[in-house]
Amino acid sequence: MSVKPTGARILMAEDDLTYGAAVQELLQCEGHVVHRVLDGKAALDELRANGSSYDLLLCDLLLPNCSGFEIVRELLAMDLGLPVLVMTAVYEDMREVHALRGLGVKGYIRKSSPFDHVVFRVNTLLFPSRDEIRGNPRVAISLPVQFRIGERVHYGTSYNLSISGVYVRTPEPMIPGALTEMALALPTAREMVGVMSEIVHSATITEVRGTAYPAGFGARFVDVSPLASAAIKRCVERVRAEELGAEDVEEGVGVAVSR
């Protein structure tokens, strides 16, 4: 698990009081300073007055008084270089979302995503790990995971995934260094994808309290067939493309993949 980041200043423009308060509280538990405004005009006023003091703009697309699209365009004209993550519950015109990439938008978050995934996206953008710097990004995704250690079979859900490893939610602590046969239910394969993994670190509920990470363990893939590797890579690229508001990756033929 990465070290808990602190100190970022975030401007959040969100008019949904319940959703906005929940995300703000989680981000503040991560150590961030969050200033939340409830409409587009207030967001623009704050950016004009104090925009250079912020590290990130977290912006709903459909705001009263001034839309998120207008805010992003105005922000570009201010030339502040402030990164933006946009959020939406209902907006479906991905052509407009793609166009926002040219205006400084770094990613796109659906409000249906789990709250801790939103925090993960924010932290990944503000404090990229060595994997992200090296071009091996992790994506937030919830997938069924089955894994065997010795003779015992366990079940969990992924929290994030990269082409080199996975973080699995599970309340039961695991032993770092243990090897596990793992099967992932990827949307890019018709059958569960099997890999051999090594548990790198494990964290209990107590150890993750106050962070965005759930209890669970991080595992590094150590033995992956070419077909399984291709399926994992395709899944990561597809989720990554959605996060960035990028064009969809080319559709494949849905080959059944297993180790």
C-alpha cells in the first residue's frame, strides 16, 4: 500500500449535498484540504480569486448557474495549469467528455463508482506511484477474485488492478511472501483468468482506518500465460480509457482465456 498522502488543496464544485459531503469527508480523512462550492458561478469566482493556490479541481459537469464545461473552458483561459477531474451521474455524451481532454481534464469519474474509488483516483493523480510514473498504471475496478493458498480457497473483490498485480479486498489478513493461485473474473474474457501471484503486503481493517484503501492484500503476478497477460492488459486499458475520457479501445473477439 502506498504512503498516505497529505497536504493537497482541492476545489470541489458539486451541488449534490449528500454526495459532495461524503466525498469531501473522505478526502479530508486522507489529509487533503477541500473547499466545496455548490454552483458553477461560485467555482469560477473562487478560481479567479484563489485558483493558483489549488492543486486539483474536482468538478461536476452539470452544475447550476454555470456548467462544468464552461468552468473548464474558463479555467484554460486563466492559464493556471490546474488539473481537473470531472464527475457526472447522468451525462452520456462521451464526445463532449473527450473534447474536455484538450482543455486540461485529466479524467472522468462516474458518481456510481464506490466512494473509495473516487479517493483512489484523486490520490493517483495527485501523488502518482512509481508504477504510474513508469507507465504501468493501476485502475480502480471491482472484480470477483478467487484465490488458493495451500489447500484453502478464498474469495474476494479487487480494489485496483494493473498489468503487474492486483489489490484484493478481504477482511482476513494474508501472509506476505505467500504464493497464491488466483483467478480473476475480467470483463475482457469469457472465463476466469488464472495467474500465479505473490502476496507483497497485507493490511487489516485497523491498519487501513483513515485511508481510502480497504482491508486486503496486494499481490504481484509472477507466472502469467501470454493469453492471460493480454486479457489483463486489455481490461486495464479499457478502464484507463474510460477514466481519461479517451476513445474506446478496439473491440476484440472475446476469446476464452485461462491459465
